[in-house]
Amino acid sequence: MEAALSSATVPSLDKIDFLKLQNGSDIRGVAVTGVEGEPVSLPEPVTEAIAAAFGQWLSHKKKDESRRLRVSVGHDSRISAQTLLEAVSRGLGISGLDVVQFGLASTPAMFNSTLTEDESFLCPADGAIMITASHLPYNRNGFKFFTSDGGLGKVDIKNILERAADIYKNVSDENLRKSQREISSIKKVDYMSVYTSGLVKAVRRAAGDLEKPLEGFHIVVDAGNGAGGFFAAKVLEPLGAITSGSQFLDPDGMFPNHIPNPEDKSAMEAITKAVLDNKADLGIIFDTDVDRSAAVDSTGREFNRNRLIALLSAIVLEEHPGTTIVTDSVTSDGLTSFIEKKLGGKHHRFKRGYKNVIDEAIRLNSIGEESHLAIETSGHGALKENHWLDDGAYLMVKILNKLAVARAAGKGSGSKVLTDLVEGLEEPRVALELRLKIDKNHPDLEGRDFREYGEKVLQHVTNSIETNPSLKRAPVNYEGIRVSGFGGWFLLRLSLHDPVLPLNIEAQSEDDAVKLGLVVASAVKEFNALDTSALSNLTHSS
């Protein structure tokens, strides 16, 4: 296919490596200047080519459709959002697709638009694009793609980037661009009102159709100046909640207050302080594009990482006794014990990567093993009842449902009902993640791919611990090597995308964490291309 791209400055062809823009099942790049050493890799012409390629891919996937296809496009609060929105719209026009612009939106809402059947909002969309780079710095941006089957996977993203590279090389004249645009339609709709209405209805339904099931609850929201500010006024307030003290609700792509990331320490400190200062019942925090979330109870206790998984597991297992909870690989041994021994469920610990976790839950259901929750320690969580969409707002709705139902049943108020649900969860006193970097240019690699070297490291560690009676390797493990010992555990794995071996250690004391660190340090000491300085700092700290 020939395509015509924007007349904006086009980087030289030999400098654009489209495949380097792939980040698992997303596309990520640098969209604006401002950070030294980070040249723009996602300019308008590249963006147009990627959008045109998605249009091509979608047209091929739906080739049996005789009508014109339409794609919904939304964005988070990043400073490059509007520029990329226009470029994406032009690219889709080049492929002859109609465009429905949602403006500021959340990632879950974009997927939802492929399922909603409401022609007044031009839904369902045949495909959807979210312009976001999650919690990354202000200069970054990227894309997530959806159809009604869910988010696109790695293979599809690679295919789209290969198509984009071909389109980019075949830039044609301005006339073709104009003619393609003339036959395409660009319309704007307020889809977020549809999406938020669905969240409100879900809480009302759970509470027996009460109009204001959260009346009297004081709930503060921290959107981190991302796209999640809607949750206070459009979800909580219609349900009767008091939202005074909510903060950073206005979109600001420079993220002046803290990184919008529920895993970030300063972000969690900010929402915790807001809860305590306002004497609120609950605090809710979202990442930039609202596909991740966390909460804080009235005492300032955080519900994120293992604790959030435990809370949602308790809620889901009440509804679906015995179901399998799928998580990523770095969840704690205490969580396994909590899910299996206290809640009566099954914990299926899989790989890192939210798409991996979701796809594994779908696979288990397909072979007859019931699973209703797939969730990562990062705060990505998806429920079977919600089309396996990783939706941070919907996760919080599940928690709000619990509050509303307890209130309706006269079982008390405040967030104690949530805190009680995670009682008995064993938590480590020490939890660390160290990053052991592989020097790709080190002679030890002998010109080979860093992955091959990383696999050699993992195999050597595996062999070395077999002879140590104090250590026990996990019999079922899907990623890296997981070993229990000294009252804790470690997981050493190869990063999905980078020349790094992340090492997670959990223990009940600093001394035990050091002992586990020493096991790894001893096993990898002969691998000279591995930067073990982080490990050395740990083992010499005692």
C-alpha cells in the first residue's frame, strides 16, 4: 500500500528502527524533546505510519466486513497527546478508516468502546487506540491497541510495526494524502460519560439498586494529574460519597506533584497523607491511564502489591469459591498460603507482564480450570466478569461494592470491612528488588545476544543450589529460578526487554535477606559481564 505522511520533519529513514518501539504488547517512544540523550523517536510521520499500519492490520482482520470500519482514539494527559491524536487520526484516514475521537480518556474505556452497542456514541468501534506511556516521564508517549477480543499481543504489535516501516518508506505525494483524508470521517464524542455510567451502575446493582450506596463514606482520590480525575465527580459523587480532599485531579502532562504510579513510594505517601489529613474512610490512587490502581484504608494501611491481590482474591473467592487466582512471578509465599489455606482458592503464579497473566487465566478457563482473577503486583488486574480487561477503575469498583454491600447489610461503615478481609496475610519484613545488569559489549558475551548469556547465568544458579540442603527450588515455576530458604525466597529472572537480571528477595529479617543474597552472589561470581554491585551493597551491609 502506498501512503502519504505528514509534511512535518521526517527523521532520516536509516535512523528509524520501528521494531525498537515495541515494548511487549505496547508501543513506546520519545515524543518530545527536553531530556538530554533522548532524541525524539515518535514524531508525527512515524505516528501516522503506525496508525495507518493498524488500519491496514484491522482491515485485513475484518476483511469480511463490507461497511467502512471505525476506530476510536483517546489519550491521557501527556503534553504530546494532542499532536499525536491528530497524527493518529491522519494515519487512520490514510488507511480509509473513520475516526472517533474521545479526547481525554482511560485505557480501559478505549477497550470498552469496542464492546458498547450504542450508535449515538458511534459504538461499537471496530478497533481502539489509546495514546499513553503509562507512568513513564513526560517526554515519552506510545500506543495501546484493542479490538473486541481484547488488547493486541506481541505478535500483532510486531506485525503492525513491520507494516508501518513499509508504509514509512513509501511516502507519496500530498495529493494522495488529501484524497485519502477526504473520504474519511473524523467525529468527536464524549464516550467517558458512557464508561463512567457503567461503573456507577455496577456499584448500585451490587448494593441492591440503592441510588446512593456510598452515602456518608468519605473517599479521596489521587489521579496524579493523569486521566483518572473523573473518578471523584463522575463515579463516587453520584454514588453519594464525599470526595473533599481529593487531589491532583486536573490533567497535567508534566506530572508536577508525583509520578502517577501506584508502585511509586512518593505516590503512595501522597495518597496516604491525604487519607489521614482528611480523616477519610478510603483513599484511591490511579496510574496515568487508569489501568492500574491501589487503595489506602482509614488508618493509612496501603492496599497495593501483595496486599491488593489478597484483598481482591478474598472478594472474588467469596463469589467464586475454589477459583484459581493467576498472578505474576514476584508474588510472595505468604500470598500463596493466604489464597490456598485461608481462602480455599488456588494460586497459579505465572510470568511477569500483565498480558501474560491475563492470557494465562484465559488459557486455564479454556482447558476447564476456572479462573476469575488475573492480577500483577504492579496493580494491573483483570476479572473474567469484566471481559478480562485490566481496568484500575473497575478493580476499585469491586472494593467499593464490598463497602456498599456491608453498609446496606448494616455491617458497619468505614474501611474496616476491607482490612478484615486481608487478616492473616503473612507479609515479609524485608522485600527487595535488585537489578543485575548485563554489559552487552563485554568480551565474555563473545558477540552473542545478552539473552543467551542471561540464560547461562540462570542455569548456573540452578545447578549451584541443587547441592545446598538449606535451599529448595520451586517445583513449578514459569520464569527464571525461584528458591526458598532461610525463612524467605528469591527469584532471579531475565527481563522481558532489557539486558538485566532482576533479583527479588523477600525475608523475615535483614540477616536472612543477606544470606539469600550471598547464595546468588556466590553462584554468579564468575560471570564477569554481570554488574553485581547492587548485590555487593546488600551482602556487605550486614
